[in-house]
Amino acid sequence: MRYLSKIILLGMSIIFSAMASETEEIYHIRYFDTKIPAKKAVLVRTYPVYQGNDTFQLFFLIEIQNDFLQFIYDGANYDAGAEFEIDLKNTSTNQLKSKIFHTRAQERDFNSTNRRDLYHFALDSFEVESGEYEVILKYNDMNGKGRQQSQKFKIDLLSANEFYASPILFMYPGKKISDNFFYSQPSALRSNWDFNQKMGIQLNTWQLPSDTTVKVKLEILETPENKSIYSIDTLVTGSTQNKSVYFTLSRSLFSEQEYLIKINYSTLTDTMDQKFPLNVIWFEKPHSLWNINNAIGPLKYLIKDDKTFQNIARGDDKEKRANFDAYWKEQDPSPDTPFNELEFEFYSRVDSANAKYGGKRVPGWTTDVGKIYILYGEPDEVVDNSLAPISNPFLRWTYYLEDKQLSFTFLAVDGRKRYRLANVEENPIQ
């Protein structure tokens, strides 16, 4: 009997109903006239592992942003805690299952408690029967009064007779957890991934009889061209009905774009296909890099040749982006990796200049003080007399470079709302 052909449509409905019904992973913030994607502060994903006999172990994978948690210093470390209340209601029988579990996070360094790129991981699971469920998850911060969140979504768990394949699971290689089912720490992300982040993939199957060997082919394609960038063929073997395979992908494999992951499971008698979208996003990319017109302007501080600068700034947005990327590729100190450290540092300074020294109509990078900040970074020494009761209030920044000392003096003007560069002093370091 061709068992797998009977279960293909069931398996696909499990995958896509869960993906469509669960909560969104990202939202958008506005930076000037540009919408920028950001990961949500609390990421939740359910992950079904079939146990046979119409039952699942349903994992809840949760990631909580450090900046969202409320940390309290205990004299040695910074501690935070959260409580989750989960209600699972079968929409056919109205049977309700509930659970409350707690998780604690700890950081030694204060700066880590405010980082938006660091997430604390929490894990729990239910044993449930197949069916459609309404899920209500409530988050309560144990340290922060009133910091609560509620998420509501549906999942559809359809049983299988002979074969089941869980959806693809993304993981963080090298991050271990206590649950032995997972090869490394799983991610709560389903269809997005961080740029420049190494990826692990775990595939899980259930098959009857237990000694069935399943051949697995996974392929990753760039869209919309459907250009294959990675493929692997492997076997899922073992003496138990639940079997899994795990492998890692280099961070250099992915650029910032959309992909399609195709998986084929096959035995001697049948085959099953799955497809999953994947969007690789540089969530921590400096905001000024998201819009090509915002990104090109500050380049004039680095490019002294007007013709070279005009060549980059010429054409439509697509041409500008191509010229811009080509310029930074030439400056890249590590061209074999997708991450350009120099570009990141430069535009992080642009973002800081815009935040610190800009106004409603004046981007901070265009100001005198913003320009010096972008070129030299944080000063080594600051003398701030901009609010002093003197005739010429000023701000002085001093940098100690390898062979010289640079001092920039800015006059506080326009009611001390902005600064104008008045003097540059250069002295050799003895």
C-alpha cells in the first residue's frame, strides 16, 4: 500500500495551518520615511512531535528579548523572571488543558540586560490528542509590575497512520539545553532568520514500522529566481518510531533576501514533499542603511573624489544600491563573510549622530558635530561648556590617535541648540 501518498495532504495541512495561525514574528518601526522590520519582544512557536495513536508532544518554544525583561541586581548578577500561563482548548470537544510554568534569566553585565539582540529561551510541552486547538498564552513579568502580554492563535494537529514529518526546526548551533530531544537550542522563529547567524536544522519523523529507513533531500533556493544555493541528501535511520537528523549551515551561506526550503522524504514505496519560506533579515542593521538615499549622503565624508561619489549616487534606487554595495565590498576587511565590519561601524556612527545631534528637519549626520563623530567616533576627552554662563559657550572634543592629538572646538549657537565647528587643533604625541 502506498501509505505516504495518503498522508501527503494531511502533513501539508499541519504545516501551513500552524504557520498561518500562529502569531507574527516581526513588526515594523519607522525611521524617517523608511519602514524597518524588527523581531517581536516575545517570540512564541508551537512545535508538534507525533507520538502515534493520535497523540502529540506539543512543545512551546519561547524567546524573550532581554530589553523586554525586567532585571534586578542582586549584588552579584542581574536576575529576571517570567511566568507563562497556557490554555489549550480543543475546538471540537471544548476540552481544556492548562499549565503554568516559570523561567528565569541571569546576566552578569548590565549592558546585556538592555540588548535587543539577546533573547532568553524557555521551553515546556503538553501531551495532546490530534485536533484543532485554540491557544491562549499569557505572559507576566515577575519583576515588572504591569508588564503583561497575551497571545491567541489556533493550531491544527492532524494524525497520521504510517508516516509523519514535523515542520522544519531552526536551531542555534552550540547552544545546548537540558532537553535531550533537541540537538541544540531551538528557535521560536518559523519563517525568518537573523543575517550573519549560523543556523542549525533539525528534521523529525515518525514512521511505522519502526525500522523504516527514510531518505531525506533538503534544498535551499534563492527566490524568485529559484537558484539552488545548498542541497543535502541524508538518511533517517534507527530502531525507534521517532527519528531525527541534524545539520548546520554556515552564516556565509545566506545574504539578506528571501529563500524557499524544499524537503523531500522518500522510502522504497512512497514520497512526501514540504516547502517552507525563509526570509533572512539583518535585524541589527544600522537604520540609516535601510534606505539607499539615506545611506549614500554620509559617504561624502569618506570619499574625497567628487566623481566617485557622484557615480555611486547616480541612477535609480536599484543602480544606486548596486554601486553602493560594490564600494563597500572593496572596503570590506573580511570579504569572505557576508558581514562587513567597517560598514557596520560607519553607519552605527551615522545612526548615533542622527539620534544625538539631529533635529526635526536636520539629520544629525549633516551637522558639524555629527560629521566629526562619524569620522572619529566617541571622543577620548570631552570639555563641555556649552551651557556655561560665558560669552562664547563651547564644546571641545579631543582624540588621542597613534601619532597625534586632535582637538575640535564647537561653538554652541542658535540658543545652544546646535554646534558650529570653530577650531581644529593638531599636536604630535611625543
